Amino acid sequence: MSVNLINTLTQPLKSAAKFVAYQEQSSGLSTSRCIMDTATCLGPKAICSRSKEDLFENSALEISENALVYYGPALVGEKIARKVFSKNLSDEAKSLVSTQAKELLESKNPLNKKVIPVKAAIALTALLIPFTEFTLNYFKNLATLKVFKKADFNNIASLEHKKEDKTIQDKVQKSAYKNIMKAVGAFLTALSVAGLVYKKGESSKFLMSLSEAILAPGSKFFKNNQKLKNLLNKYASIDFAKGENGSLVLSKGHLTSCVVIGGAGYFGASKDRGKQNFLETLFRFPLVGFYIITGSELFEKGFKKVLRKLNMCKETISKDLSVPSFDEISKLAQKMAQKNGSNVKDEFKKLAKQKVLIFGVPFVFSIGFMGFFVAATSNLFTKYRFNQDKKRNEMSEKYVNQKNESPAFKAFLK
């Protein structure tokens, strides 16, 4: 019904409504966040690229990163790890694997002893994604070195054009290989722990406690503090969210793990290529990382509060700030049409405008601020810092030369 009513809308409202509806129908965070992140980061970065090398790096990194972060956890967790670790469970226990651990712990289900170690093993196996994310920037450094024969960030960002230093290139290459192997080792350790938890978790008090801490840290450590409990369960747990038909889908905790572990790779790889690359990462990454974890939800929540205070969108924003889906809006439009003696299509159009406004303003803000503003300002600050460093170095060199040429200094040397 909602699809038919959306098709009655005129452009550009029709396209905007279809975009919002598509995100509602997608399981979990994957599709909606991938679209938002790609639109927010890739486009602005590509437009603000400073060289063909910079464009190559930004495009390759964003595309591979988004595919990995937003689709990798569910692929590894649902398609691989779940099949491996839950094969010996009863049908009832298998159905509980997609139930979040915090809910299992609150229900005190007798099957917890069997299900929680399995869930922990699946979650630990899915750490393959953040550890792979950690390596992406090192692979990026290797690819740029291989394709463009460049390792000096000042050359890559067109801050200057000088001959590449072979010593720097060797350093970047060795560091990349070393850190990629570190990530492989870390994942193999996580996989070993996953196997141990799977085999012994049911009978070991320590491993059961470890599993609970991995899956529901808030429930485990802050039982009497509801705010901290909810916060940690939401952002620090690597448990999967529950998708359609009981599937395992991306959670906020997965995004946090990718930002934290992947961030170490960002800073390490940027440090290898020079001071300016590291400082640019230091400026950009905290903002982008925060955005990846929270998306535009904080701004969206504040925007909803403003709309309610202004008595706008009152039909679509409830007291708890929830917004009905397009399927619910189509039913609401029918009720309003009967009540007001109006046309269903007209009522639906009014409600659709409200819903698109609620979603669209935060989305456009995210692209404008997190996309173009952050990309452009980070580039400008990098250029400014480079020029300032260059001036200071020139002044220092000039001072040393003048001192060396002074008669008093020459007389002192004699």
C-alpha cells in the first residue's frame, strides 16, 4: 500500500520518499549507514582531492572500507561463524543465537549456558572485520608505493614536489608488512579464544564470565547503573543485532570496534608517511569516527525536539521522538482521510513531506558538515601547517647561515 501511495507523489518528493522507504526495509544498519557514509565521505573527498594519488587513495579506501565495515560482520557472523558454532545446538537454542545477550541475561534462560558461549565465539570470529580494517591503510600505503612510486605524503598531497627518498619508501613498506602481520596474529589469537570459549565455555565459570563481558559489558559490570549499562551494551558490545527472520546483522558495537581498532591503523600508517599526514589524520579521524558510530542520530534527535517545540510534524513525531514507517504512515493517512473527509493521497503527501523533512535535514547536514566541511578544512589546515613549518625552517636556516658568516663567529672559530 505504501509503495502505491509513494508512486502518487510528485518529484522530487517521490524520489526522497523512496530513498527513506528503502532504508527502512533494509536489515540492520548496513545498507542505510553504507549509503550515508559513502555519500558523506567519498563524494566530498573525491571533489577535494589534491592529486591523482590522493583521489586514488580516497576512492579505494572509502569503497573497500564501506563494503568491509557495513557488510563484513553480518557475512562472517551469519553465513560462516553461526553455521560452524551452532551446529550442535538444539533447534530451540539455535533460535536464541540471534537474541541479544543482554536480553538473554535478563531472562535468565536455562539455555544461556549453551547459547552464550556460542554467541561469544561468533562475535570473536567477527573481529576479523576490525582487524582487516586495521590493515587497510597499510595496504593503501603499499598500493600507492607500487602504482605511483610515492611514499612521502607531502608529494601525494601536492604540498611540494620533490624527489622521493628511498629511505622513507623502505620504512613505509617495512612498517606496512610488519603491521599487517600483527593484525593477522591478533585475529588468530581472537579465533583461538573463540574456539576455547566454544569448547569449554559451558563448563568453565571464567569463560562464561568472559563471554558475558564480551557480549554485554554493561549488564556484566554496571547492573545498578542503568545509563552506563545501556551505553556500554549499545556501543561497547560486539554482539550482533537481530535482523529479519532472526538473522545476525551489524550492531553499533561492531562500528565502535572498527573505529577503535581501525583507528590504530589509520594513525600508524599516517605516521609512517610524515608529520603532515599524521596531523591531518589527528584532525579528521575523531570527527569521522564519531560520525561513523553515531551517524546523524544525535542531530536527528535534537532536530525532532525542535520540530516538536515548534509544533511541526506533530502527526509523525511521537512523544518518545519515534517516527512511523511508511507502511504505518499509509494507514495513518487513511484514518485521517476518513476523519477529515479528505483524500487519502493528499493526507499521505502531507505526512510524507514531514517524514522526508525529519530524515532529510540531518542527512544533508551530515553531508555538508561531515563531508565537504571536514574534507575541505582538513586539506586547508594541512597546507597551512606545511607552509608555516616551511617558513620556520627557512628562517632557522637563514639564521644559522648568518651566524656562520658573521665576523665574530669566524674569529671565535680561529
